[in-house]
Amino acid sequence: MSTTDGRIPLPLLPSTHPLGRAAVTCEYRCGSACSHEAPNTSDNAYFGDVVRSIVSRRGMLRAGAVLAVAGAGAAVVGGSAAAAPAGEQGQDRRRPARGLDFAPVAPNTEDRIVTAEGYESAVVIKWGDPVLPGAPAFDFDKQTAAAQAKQFGFNNDFCGLVPLTHDRYLMVSNHEYTSESFMFKGFDAANPTEEQVRIGWAAHGLSVVAVERDGRSGKLLPKIDRRYNRRITMTSEFEVDGPAAGSALLRTKADPSGRKVLGTMNNCAGGVTPWGTILSGEENFNQYFANANQVTDPVAKARLARYGLSGGATTRKWERFDERFDVAKEPNEVNRFGWVVELDPLEPDSAPVKHTALGRFKHEGANIQVARDGRVVAYLGDDERFDYIYKFVSTQRMRPGQSRWARAHNKKLLSEGTLYVARFTGDSPASEIGSQTPPSDGAFDGTGEWIPLASGDKSYVDGFTAEEVYVFTRLAADKVGATKMDRPEDVQPNPVTGRVYAALTNNTDRGKPGKEGPTEINPRNGNRHGHVLEWEEKGGDHTALTFSWRLLLVCGDPAATDTYFGGYDKSQVSPISCPDNLAFDRHGNLWISTDGNALGSNDGLFAVATQGPERGHVKQFLTVPIGAETCGPVIEDKFVLVSVQHPGELDGASADNPMAHWPEGGSAQPRPAVAVIWKPGRKIGE
């Protein structure tokens, strides 16, 4: 439904949370991070004129350098203002971009998946469904840790597919966190039982599930595959590799080697590597560790605080049943989380690996681009207010093919290389930033550089050893003056154009007293709706140390003056708020899932062309049920997968008082699930 002027109406869902998300979700998911002070208290300011003069002396691209039109063979060249990509000069916009020929879904608050007209949806797998042979049928009222360890975990986020044969895949899902008051009736948050805690341990981690597409129905059907299906939980063994493996900073009483870790937690986004493995990011790990307030050593206390640890007991009370979650008793266990994990679903007996070379912070995920010279580049976001964007460039080059020899080599590529952090510079006067409209040159744009932090056992940061850079990456990035961002989440290279995109979800603290104000790269005070960043490495070389950037989207209500949609007619776009996960289709269109829609409607999945006359034309493809977040989109020609996380998670709701019932309907408890969407007889978006 739309109004007579083409604008989509916004039915509002009341919320007391400043970002539209339920407070109960914030408590379980990130330890209510937004209600606490942001842990980045460094005084590194936004670099403007000073950095531009340094940039000039180094011969970097001038501020405002043009973004090349990738795919057309154009190079990045200098200029006094950023040239507008195709689509910003008033061309005919009546024909939809290739792959995006669908009518947008209107915002809504329904307790179901609402798709674009002509599409169908079905659940692939949901919390508690069997994954391993012998798994019992799910019984909400009779859960056990032993059963959960064989069943699909809770609150699935990232979803990735590794092909096996035609229409048969291994689907890997992250299980980010547990919401105990929605898992157990009569739950006493102050006194969880040991069995409830162990169920929580088993409900975290990852699931590997064989799935097969039914060509007749369009559904994606899970299979109990005795060879490949797998559950990774908080008690699974992980290897630590890279330059910090074995460091004294990672050694514990249970693991004096510093090379073996039990479990992975708060796994958010991720990526599929070109060699067929899965990368998974450990994000809000800080909330699982208790009693940082009992630590008295000033250096240790400062390190903990920079990662968001300062309080006493945790929400889940895991520390009561395993002292490794008590930093006063086991100070180094927390250092063993906050890494990028690599899992090989094709080798089910292999231990997953935590890669120290990629640094330790609140990883949203990691995504790989193979550079021209064969080295691989991993792009990384640290999901915290005023934190940073990173990249890693491998030392070794990728070997082509999927032979055992090639895969063994490629699985070591993320063990050795150089870790960088980004510094962004805008090209507009400070007086034009924060004025609720784009600068006078018509775009939020500029240049940037990658600042090296460490490579192998060499540190580039004064006062830090290489091991300290990897384990306390945030503090090292503070020291070199990285650019503070508005919660950088998913960072994805476009496989068609080579440009890189980052979702900046929001930052309501920007511009508050004592906090950094608007900058050209983060142009709004009290940024509730977030934005999408686009950059191109110099010469299209992903190993380059400089780049040019611009904002593709400044999200929010299109009627608001502070929103921007790539120069597209704002009366024709879908409202979008809080971009989170990113994905691309084969045409190079960007697909965006949202988390915490601050406009009052359900979260959803959106698509936007990144080039051509439709650039900036945001269209909503689907909405997820009430209380849910849209995660882990996978965009294939024949189908789309979305992870529906925390459905029904509304303030005032609980297992004793469910206020939503997706996916089973009736009076059933809501259950997180993966859903598949398809269009009978047609490809997605056509």
C-alpha cells in the first residue's frame, strides 16, 4: 500500500527503546550495551584538514577523489569534487534494475513473514529441530542439555551455504545468543539451574545442516546427514592459531598452552571463503564474563573496560557453574574470545580455528576478497559505538581449486599477514556537516588510508608488542588515531564492481556532551537510523593502502531532510532503518537486512542497485515477524534465505506470556528459524 504521492506509510510499533528494539533483547544480546557508556574513551579526533595536509604530502588521492565506475575499466583519479555515479544525473528511472523487479513490501507489524507479491516462504529449520542422528523431537517443556547439543541452536544469525551437488548444500548457521526467559517457563533469572545453564551452552555456537532444494515445491529441506551434520557448542574444542597463539595473554589454568579453547559465543555475522570454509565473528563476548569490578590492577582494569567489562554478576550467571567465566578467578579466559572463527564444514572431524592474526574485538563477521596478486583480503567491522573498520591482507597467495592440497594451504591464509585499521577524511568544510542535508558538493565523500597495526611478530604501534596488538586490538587502534564509526557491522566486497560496503547500524551517542560530533563519514548527531558506506581501493587493488569513499545511503524516513538515497528520488524509496547484514546477488545489487528498526515497523530485507540509473532506489523485499530481527541473508538465483532471530521478543513477553507465535502459529511458543523465500518458476527479482 502507498499514498497518492508514492510514499509508503509507516504504521508505528510503540517502543521505549531509543532504537526500536525491545529492552529484553538488548539485555540478552549485548548486555544492554547502549545503556552503558561506550568503551572507546580515547581522544583521537576526526581527522580533517590536518590529515588532508598529511595525505597531500604522502601523494595520496586528493580529498574528494572520484569513485571509479567499477566494471567499466575506469581508474580512481583525483578531482576537486566527487563525481556522481550513474543514477544521480536524472536519467530515466522507470525500468527496475536487473534482478530487482518486484513491488516493495509496505512496512507492517504482522506476526509472519510478509514477502513481495508473487513470492512464497517456508521454514527450513527452527530452534530445537534435529540436526544430529538420534536427536529427540523438540519438547519445549522437557528440554535437556544432551538433547540441545544434537538439535538446532537458539537465535540463529549468519547463514552460509557450501555447495555439495546440484541443489544440495551444507548450511551453516551461527547461534548468536540465548534468551532464557523465552526458553524456559517459570524462569528465575536470579537463580538459573545448572541444567538451564548447560542448555544455554549447548544452544550457542554453530549448526552444520545438509539441505536439499525441492525443485517442485521450491522449499529447502533439511536432512539428517550422518557424515556432515554437526553441532558446535560452548564445550567444543577450538584451536588457536596465528601470531598470538600460545601467548601468555591466552594461557589459563585449564589450558597452560594458550592454544586450546572450549567454545565460541555470541557468533554474529560471517562469510563463506573461496576455499569452502565458514568465517564466524565472535561479537558481544564481554557480557558473559563476571566480576571485572573486582580486578584492581590498573592495566588489566583498563584493558577490560575498553572491551566493555566493568561490572559484577552477569545476566546468565554462567560464572556460578564454571569459574572460567569469572575474570577475578581466571583473568585470561576473556582474551580467548572476540576472534574470527574458521570452520570447515567439508571436514567434519576437523577442529574449528580462532585466528589471532585478524585481531580481537567485537567482530560482526569477516568477508574475503581475492586480490589481483592472489593474496586474500579480509574486511572486518567492530560493532560498537565509536569503534573501527579493519582489514587483513594475507602474506601467502591463494591456490586455486578444491583439492585437498589446495584447501590445506588456503586454510592457513588467515594465519599470517598484516592487520590494518581505517582512517577516513572528508572533503567538505566542517560547517557543512551536521546541517541535516548533504554538503554543497552533493555527496558525503572523501578519501582514506589503511594504517598498519601488526604483521607477524612485528608491531607498528608504539608501546605495544605484536601480541598486545592482536589481543588488545582496540587499544592499538586508539593509539594510531583510527576513525570512530557508528557501529560498523557487516563489511562486504561487491563481487561485480569490486567496491566495498559497510553497514553502520546507528549511534545515538554521537554529538552528546563529551562525545564526538558529526563528521562527514558519520554525518548525524544522535544517529538512530544508521547509514551505508561505500569505498573503492586505489586502482581497484584490495591490497592498496589508500581508497576513496562515499555514503551510498543515509537511512531513515525518506521524508526527513537528513536522509540520502544515493541521489535517487526519495519519494519513491522504501523507508529503511538500522542496516546490519549485507549480501550481494549476481548482478551486484546490495541486499540489506535490518536490526532494530527505529521507524516503528518490523525489521526486513531490502535491496538496492549500486550503479546505473536505479542506484539508491531502496526497495523492501520482505518483513520478518513481530519482535524479530532479519539476519544472515543468502541471495541465490532460485531462492533467498533469511535467519529470523528472536521472534516475539517483546518487552513484557516471556515463555509464560508469549505475545507472538511464529512460526507454528496458534498458541505455540515463538522459535527462531531459517526461512526460504522463492518465486515459483522464476528467478529472484525477475
